[in-house]
Amino acid sequence: MPDPTLMPRVHRLDDDGGTLQLPPRVSVSGPVTWFDALQDVLTPGTGLRFHHVPERGMIRLVQQDTAPDGYELRIGDDVTVGAHDLGGIVGACATLRNLLATGERDQLPTCRITDSPRFAWRGVHLDVARHFMPLPWLFWFVDQAAHLKLNRLHLHLTDDQGWRFEVKAHPRLTEAGSWRPFTQNPAWPDGDGTPHGGYYTQEQLRALVAHAAARNITVVPEIDVPGHVRALLAAYPHLGTGKAEVATGFGVLPEVLELHDESVAVIEDIFTELLEVFDSEWIHIGGDECPRDQWRASERMHQVAAARGLEDGVEGLQRWLTGHLQSWLAERGRRAIGWDEILETGPQPQTIVMAWRDQSVGRTALEAGHDVILAPTQITYLDHYQSDQAGEPSGQIGVVTWQDVMAWDPFDGLDPATPHLLGIQAQLWSEYISDPRHLEYMAFPRLSILAEIAWNGPIEDPERFTALLRRHVAQLEAEGINVRPLEGPRPWQEAGTGPRARPLESMPEGGSPADA
Ligand code: TNX
């Protein structure tokens, strides 16, 4: 059998050169929830069928002491999967999937594998606010994340350009806030002329949470406050300075929430319903890019700040809200996560910092004693162009190549032994990515490389890894995923002058918009 295409790689593999032939219907013994997970991960796309038997299956799922999400796999005359938790079973099944895809689809190499992750937090973030992504595609994307042994899906549910979370107490959030009449970017300064919108009902999101949980993925929801709220203000203009529409263009906008008691009550209503849908221990409260000019100009905000006893006046309003939300969540048994700007607003010690601006902010957050997730723009923002080739479809200004990602050392400047470095996360912002196929193109293969780093730490043998990556990309392509080949886009993946056209002002240096 050829070298298995294991992505991420396993910690240890001893191969004895033999092959196990699987029957068309494979018996599986072990706990039923584990059997369900095996079926979920291994049935789609493999052509195999599984049935549960009380004991001595062809595949045996057995309880065993392992690290969290770790597992042991023994393939001989039959298959034994040992794990401590569901995460281990899902990981082992992802590995089995890779092994099956390597050779004949019903054969496994006889071998012994022991495996466990480097990082506890192996995340991928999805911005469904800037562009709405259809629910079935989210289910599919969760499956892909599970194959890469990722375990967190961070859903950015609200932003200036759209509100995607149904709130029963405040229906206008989705009635008025979930769509915009057109979209503007530098390629279409006057707008593309096409309305855009959509939202998820609470029932739909509950189904997504359950689907993800069965695959060892926690869905971490984000409601971004008090900035990035134009969609909220479109629904309830009196919570801002009076008049607002869902944003049609992108950037850091001046409109923010007026943080009087009425706004705070609405925020609490929103988070109350959020907690009913998402059982995640971690709840993301946004906190990024909140300009204070509107507060400075507002007599009422000066009064509110004074009434709350803020010595720095309106400058302290965001700090007050952050503190309030952290306590509010803690009282309900949850932990707040914030973008790293939260560091400037006096976060409580239990708050987790998502360090996005660069690696040094991660260090500052660790030094301040916080648990930290590294999400540096320069490496993990997969909305950036993948090269400076003219054919690349639209993206955020700047280039992050797969080689850049492969060279990333998440421990750079940090103490690898610190228990506070929870892990790493890939970000898929969607200002310039309007449909799922384009999102797939931006995600793969850079997401696969980040999954490797999340599971194993920095990549020390780039040449060998590149050979593996090449086979992995071929595998994804064979499965129908819109993956970007390592050399560059296929002709039908290019920008052209249609919906994926490159916005003129966000060209990477040296690039030209198909020389238009
Ligand atoms: C910065 S990261 C943002 C997002 C943008 C992203 C584009 C962060 C907390 N804010 O609003 O979508 O850059 O790459």
C-alpha cells in the first residue's frame, strides 16, 4: 500500500506491510454513541456500511485511558479502537477515513497507531454575517472540519452587514437586520445591484450544534458588541443615534450601540436566547473595532457614564460592558471570549483572549495571565489572497500563501510549556467571499495545514510535509472540494470579471486585476 495520506499526521505509526480486507458490511461493537459517531464519519463517501453488534465486531470500540481526544488504533485480523472519550473515537475514525482513501476503498494497512493532539483548541471561524452561507453547507463544513480533527467552530453570527441569529424577543433583528439591498466593494463602488440576506432559526442552529457535537465539535457563537452593530441598529435605531440601515459596504464604521440601560437589556435578551441554543462553555462577545466618537458626541452617553461612576467618562463605556457581560456569563456557568482589543478594557482573569492582531498580542495576553487562542492575521486569516497571481479570486488585501502557513511556529516568542496557550484558530471572514464554493477555495488547503499545526505543533520538515500536502490536495479534489492546487487556481477557479472579480483597491502588491 502507498504511504497513507494522513492529514493531520498521526503521532506514531508502526506499519507491518500487511493488508486487512473489509467486507461490504462491517460489524462494529462498543457503546452505541460511539458506533453512531463511527457511522457519521465513515459512511459518507467511503461506500462502506456498518452495523452494530453486541460484542466482538470486526471493529471494536473499547474504553481505554488516553489523553483527551487521543486514541489507539490496532489493525490486524480485525480493528480495535481504544479511546477515553468521543473525541478519541472521532479522531480515530478520521484517521481510518484517510487510510481507506489511500488505497483500495475497502482495504486498511495492518498497523498500530497511537495519537493525541498538541492543542486542546483546534478552531475554525466562519463569518456568516458578511455573506450568509446556507445551512446544509454548514453541516457539510462541520464534517470537513471533523476530518481534519478540528474541534471548535466559531460562528460569527452578527455584524454591520447582516444579523443571522433569530431572537424571538426582538423579531426585527432578523426581519430588518438580516438582509441588505445590495453589496458595495471597490469592484462595485455603486453596488452590485443584488439583494443579499438570510438567517438561521434557533431550531436550525440547534440541529447544527447537535450535528457538530456528534463529531466532537463545539459550536462557539459570537454576538459582536458594542461595535459592528449596524444590522442591529437597522432593526432598532433608537439603540443608536437614531437612524441606521444594514451596511452595504465594509470597514470599521462609526455607528455603535448607545450603552444606556435599554440597550443593555436588549443585549441581555439576545444572549439569553443565545445560551438556550448553544451549550458551548465559551461564548464570544466580540469587542473588536469599536470607535468611540459617537459616545464622545452624545450628551446622553456622558450622563450614562457618569451615572455608572466611570472616571474616564465615555472612554470607559466599553470596559463597563465587557465587565458586565463577563460577570453575566459567569453567573450562568459560561466563559467569555473576546477579540484582543478586550485587553484594553480590563478583562476579568477567566476571560479568554483571541489574539488576532499579531503574535506579540498573544504574548501580552499570556503575560497578563489569560487563556489565549492564537489567531494572528498574518497567518490564520484565510480571507487574504493565496498568492499575488492575477487569477486569484477576490479576497481581503494582503497575501497569505500556503508556504507562509506551513512555516508558522505558534510558539514563536512564547513559552511552549504554558498551559494558558489553549490553541490556534483559522479565520474565514467573508467580506469578499460571497458563496460556499469560493469559501472552500479560500479554506483549502490552508485550513488543512493549520489543522496539522493544531494537532502536531510546528511543521519541522517542510519538504516531506509538502509531498503529503500534494497528495492530500489531490484527495480533496477527488472528493469534489473546490480546493486550490498548490501551484495556483485552475482556470475555472479564477477571478474573471463576474462575482469573484478582484476589488481594484484591494489588489495584493504586484497583482493586476486580470489586467482589466
Ligand atoms: C478584522 S478580526 C476584523 C473583521 C474583518 C477582518 C478582515 C476582527 C476582530 N475584526 O471585522 O472581517 O479584519 O480580515
